[in-house]
Amino acid sequence: MTELIPSHLSSPVPQPDRTHRCQNCGCSPAAEMTFRGHRGMILVMQFLKERGTYCRTCGLAIFRTMTSRTLVQGWWGWASFIITPFILLYNLFARRRLDRLTEPAPALDGSSGMPWNPGKPVYQRATIIGLVVPLAVVGAIGYAMATGGAANKIGLCVVATSGGTDVDFVDCSEPNEGVVTQVVDDESQCSDSATGYVEETYTRRGRTTTTDIYCLGPNPS
């Protein structure tokens, strides 16, 4: 007898796991999950949490909303700046539960509604610009560590400015008055081969005045 219905169409369609229903739309399958948010407000902070039983689509909407808001609101405070990355990582791990769920199916009795619209992925939203904040801070710290500090002036040449009361550090290919060979606390600590020294005085945070003394040697160029 000729087979009228192809075998791949006659196989039973897998039914969704209806053990749990989404508390928002009533669809299945669903699972209990928690997504977190954080809001830094300089001196105070606010921890946010969205916990419940959701389907894949509604859970994705919550994940994207909580994560997007945290990207913009989470960095504003020294403690919040440290906490926010952990909140974002927590949400990324929590999102893995959504990947284990199949697409939501409506309830058999017709009592379910439409799942929430998850909206655009986080990386396609304007709030992704919030990542600029930590990147800028880390970049500024890295730049300060790489270029700041008295020890990093060794090997640079100096030129007097403002009538000799200030100094600028320049590349030794430019006209200069000597190259920095040592950084010391007192000019008497400069080596015997030093041709002179310069002082750089600056104030940190408007309170502490610091003087760095640079021993100079002849221009190597």
C-alpha cells in the first residue's frame, strides 16, 4: 500500500513541559529565575531584583531591561562602581536558564496571554553607551600609571619655563637643559656625575604639597 503521509509528518510533535506556567503570560514552559539591577546615587545605592516564574520570552524581556538600566545607572558611586560589574555578570549567568527553555506555548484552556516583547538585544540599545564609563575610568587610571609618577620621568629631558620657576619634560631630540637620570628626595643624593637638578612642586587634592627632585645629566643626543 502506498504511504500517503510522509513519516516525518506523521511523527508526534513533542509537547512543551507544562509543569510551570509563566506568571506574566501563562505560557509554558517556564522556570523560576532572578535578575538583578543596581542604581548608584553617589552617596547611596539601590539594589533591584526581579524574581518569578517566567517563560523564555518574558524572562528575556526582564533580563534586557534590568541589564540595560544597570549599564546606565549603576556606576555612580565608588562602591557602586565595584558592585555593578558583578550585577552584570550575575545576569549573564542567570540568562543561561532561558536558553534551556523552548519557545513559549499557550495554555490548552486558552487562558494564557501574549508574552512580553523582549525588545532589542542589550548591545543594540542606546544604554550600551554606559560601558563607556568604566572603560574611561580604567583607561584614565592606566594612562596615569603609565605616564604619571616621578620615576617615569627618568630618561626625559627638561627645559625651563616661566623664567626658570617651572620645568617642562620634553623629548631629548628637542632643545633642552639636560636629561633626568635620578629621582631623589634631596639634591645631595644626586650622583657625582650629575650636572645639576630641578625641582617640581605640585599640590594633590588641594591639600598636600609635594616636591620631586630630578638629578640631571648631559643630553645624550
